[in-house]
Amino acid sequence: MQFLNTLALATLAAFVAADQSFTLVANGDGISNSPVTSDGQQLTLDNGNTAQIDLQEPSGFAQTGGKFLTIDSNGISFTDDNSKASKDWGFVDGKFRSGPSIDQADFFACKADKGYTLINYQKDGCVAVSLSQGGAPAPSSAAPSSAAPSSSEAPSSAAPSSEAPSSAAPSSDAEVTKTAESHTLVTVTDCASTVTDCPARQSSSAPAAPTVPTANGAAAVGAGAGAVMVAAAALML
């Protein structure tokens, strides 16, 4: 039984707990987005700290700073006694209201020694205002980023390689001077008996391969001429 009582109390506490928490701003003739404040006794404009409103549903009780809102001749005042608190606070078409009907969303800001006092009935010298939820951050007015797009490097304008063709003349081997040599062939058919080295007696041998003239070419020609003279002398003996 005790468990059921505890559960019932917990359910009731959850039921009466604040379902919404918000701040309010006022808008009217000459009043633009003015935060609803509290001077410790009642709701005001531009007088005191911003009022944080806790709305309980479905009862419609509203509190700020732990005190209930109530409507009296002074305006929207605070009370610790919930039996004296006003009910049916809520919103209609986005506007805060003080009762269940649509026309109870009309409030008036009356000039005071400091700021304004809020009431829910029309009075001479007071300005009609509507109360709506505030505290939303203002949209940023920063200009969109104008950063230039990423690197836009110009295409390379380097001209393709234009190496000049080689102007070197084709290789021209130096001309080689060739010296024609004339050889006189002397045939020895017989020699005197006293000649021991007679060419006629020698076995025929292959002629010597022609010699490419060198720096010593003159000496080689001279040696050949000497051999011919020796052969001629042998014939004369």
C-alpha cells in the first residue's frame, strides 16, 4: 500500500512539473523585441533581470523564480500561494496568453519610473504589445564567404622545345694521297758459273706483296734498285 502511495505521489509530481521553460519578448508601437524582465514583484520591460517562465501543463500554472504568476490591479504580479495564482497561461498563434480565450493574448506596456509595467487590460497612455517566445539567436548577418575558388593556375605557356637541328657538316674524311709505284720486272734466265746466288737457279717464289708506302718508303725503293743492279752485274760476268 505504501508503495502505491509513493508511486501516486511521483506521478502527480511529474504531472505538475514544468513542461515548458522559455523567455518572452514584447513587440508593439515603439517597442521591438524588448525582453520581458522581472523586478522581483511583477513582470516588466527594461527593468530587472530577464524573466524565465516555467509553464505547467495542462493546469496552465506559470512560474518565474519559484513564484506563481497572478493578475491583479498592479499588473502581472508574483505570489507564493498557488490558490491565488492565475491559470490557463499558454500560447495561441505563437502569442503568450493569460487565459483560455484568444483575446487574452493582448497585453499593454505602461511607462513606469524605470522601464514599463505589463498589464492585461487597456489603459490610457499604455502601448499594446504582444508577447512571444524569445531567446532564439538572431540570424547571422555575416556576408557569405567571398573566398576565391581554389588555385586557378594559368596553363603553362612554355613553348615546346625547339632545338635547332645540328648544323655540323657530315663527316668528311680527309683525302688520302695514294702514291702509285712503278716496278720494272727483270727476268734472269742464266748466270755465270761463278755466281752463287743466281736468281735463275732459285725456285720460283710468290712475288712479294706490295708494300703500302710509309715514312720509310724511300729506303725500301732504294733497296729494290740495289738488288736489280746486283743482278745485272752478275749477268755481265
